[in-house]
Amino acid sequence: MRSLDLDALRCFVLGIELGSFAAAAERINRSPSAASAQLKKLEQQCNTPLVTKIGRHLEPTEAGEIILAYARRMLQLNDEALNQLVENSLTGKVVFGLQEDFSDVLLPQLLGVFSRSHPNLQLQSIVGRHQELMDGIQSGELDFSLGWRGEKSASYSELLAELPLYWYGPANKYLKESINISKPVPLVMLDGSCIIRQQAIAALDREGIPWKITFVGRSLSNLWSAVDAGLGVTVRSSFSHPDTISKLDGLPVLGKLRLCLDRNQYKLEKVQEQLYDELKQQLTLYIKK
């Protein structure tokens, strides 16, 4: 019975997720030629091509899709097993915050995998608005947080990406058509000094388009419910939104928001740093999809 090489599988998974085996080589501190050799080795073990090039991007073949699914499970089990053996003695508490935009996408998988790998650790997540997270960082309540960079940022902040903003309305055809002909433009926005709200209003004002705020919510879930009900349009990044919501065309182009990881000290403790790095990796992979 043949065996699949775990290092080759790891390189293969990273190459597909990052869209480049050169990027995968950099991530695992290998040369591009070494990464290519790993792919060739894996294809020899599977006795079939695993990737094909479409334009500038690499896509898995039908066999590659099968191997990709198994590879992710095998690597997860491998990493969990080694973490259990090497770092099962780690104890302590990690408290991190994030804005609601990211909680549904990142929290379930991130906390599940990390908790199983480090069963003696106490993990606590706090979902809040930008100012709440900044207050938590400053007071020391939070070890680190993920969110949009506002006017005020933490002393120690790492820029991860700049993500464009989009207009969103209900996916329902008739509600969408009703909103498209509405004048002034009905806006569904968060309360308080929301930086996305400020960008939306500024974009409409630049084009001389009249607007009115028809609904003010205290949470992102409030906004999606109001938009789904046809109360107006809102603005968010494309990070995550319900299936009942869709992007809108015909409204002014919006700017971008800077996505950052903020922390309360220059050097985190070992266990905090591990979760910080894992969150950063999960986020980077999600953005590149």
C-alpha cells in the first residue's frame, strides 16, 4: 500500500489556497523549485495530475479536488496530534475581540480547532464595535482584536489587508426594484460614529445624490434584517453577508477599509501569540479565496 507524504500534502494545500506554489514555498520557507518538486512527488504517489493552470491561477483537477479534501483532514489531525503531545501542558487564558463582520466566518472553526489542540487553555472571545474593542485593548481586558481601523488605533497594530466596500440591498427582485427607484436613497446604517456610515454618506454627497436614513441598528444582524425586509440599502465589505442580501450596482463607488489586528503590547505571551498567528493565517486564506 502506498503512503502519501504529509509535507507534500501541506505544500499542495497551500499552493491551491494561495493560488501559487511560489507563495506556498515562501510560507513554508522552501524554494519555489522545492515546492514544485513536492507537487511532482505527490502526483507520482497519486499516479495522476493534481493541478491545471487556468489563466494565471492554479486549479485542482478532479483528482486534485479529491486529494485536497482528504489532505486538509489529514493535516488537521496531524497538527492536532503533535500539538497535544508537545504543548498539552500550556495553560492560561486568551481574551480576544473581533467585530461582528468576522465572527460568523472565523469563530466556529478557529475556536474549535484551537480548543481541541490546547484543551488546558481558557479561550474567551468578545464581539463588539470598533471603540469597544479599542477600549478593551487600552484597558488590558483584550489581548488582541480584529477589526477595521478607525480614527483611533492601538499602539501596536498590524495591517492585514485593504478591502473594498460595496452597496447591498435585498436579493428579492421586487424589493430591490422598489429600492432602486426610491428617492432619496433609503439608508440602513449602524448607530453612532460608524466609519462605514461616514464613507457611504460622503460618497452620496460627492455625487449630489439625496439620501435619508430609514433604519438605525445596533448590530450587523439588525442591518441585514432591515435590508432583507426592504427598508433600504447598506454598505459593508464582501467578507460575509446572508444569502438574502445581494450587491447593488448604480450607486457611487466607495472606498476601502483597512483591516487590522491590534494588540495591547509589542510582544504577546506564547499562547496568545499562537492564537494571534492562527487567526491571522485563517483570515489571510479566507481573503485570498
